[in-house]
Amino acid sequence: MPHPLCGCNTDRESPNAEEIRKYSRMSIFLLLFGVSAVPISLEFKCKKCGQIFDRLNEEELRTFKY
Ligand SMILES: [Zn+2]
């Protein structure tokens, strides 16, 4: 299935896609100690138009390579 695009045809693989990661408090605590943590959400925002056009679903969050 193709990934969603923003209004100017940026997809999550594009260099114009910016990852916006949100972490829980517990994850932020782990990150302070250099432990890698899985974000609670990861959205993709277009650097050109500022639109958030895609996000990982729960399964993708678990399997995404950070
Ligand atoms: Zn765009």
C-alpha cells in the first residue's frame, strides 16, 4: 500500500519529511540515560508546506528502526 502524500507530494521516505516524535514521561527518563525508547507517536511533517501528512500506526511504531 503506498504511503500518504502531503499537498506537494512529499512522502515519509522523502528528504523533505521531518519526523516528529512524541515520548511518554517514562521514555524521556530513559532517553536521559541513553537508553533507546520507543515513542508513543511518530508523525511525518513536510518541511516545505508544514503539513502533517502521515503517522506510524501502533504496529509500525513497534517495528520501526529508530
Ligand atoms: Zn508538502
